[in-house]
Amino acid sequence: MFLLLLACAEPAQDAIAGDFTLPNHLGEDVSLSDFQGDVILLDLSAFW
């Protein structure tokens, strides 16, 4: 098993993520902008 660590550049202080909408576990649409001002963690991993 290999472990790959990547160092990411520090984001700009005024960096703004692009808005997108996805359904939640209840089937309701939720937008990233719904959480403006909150710290969130996005887990977009996929298992094949």
C-alpha cells in the first residue's frame, strides 16, 4: 500500500469557491452558498 502526501498551496484570503447544487440524503437540493460563512468539509471521494 502506498501513501501519497501532497502539499497544497495556501489559498488566497479572499478565495471564493464556485457555487454548485447537489441533492442531500433527503433528495432536497442544497447549494454551497447555503452555508456561506460556515466552515464545511466536502468529501467527494469515490470507491470503485
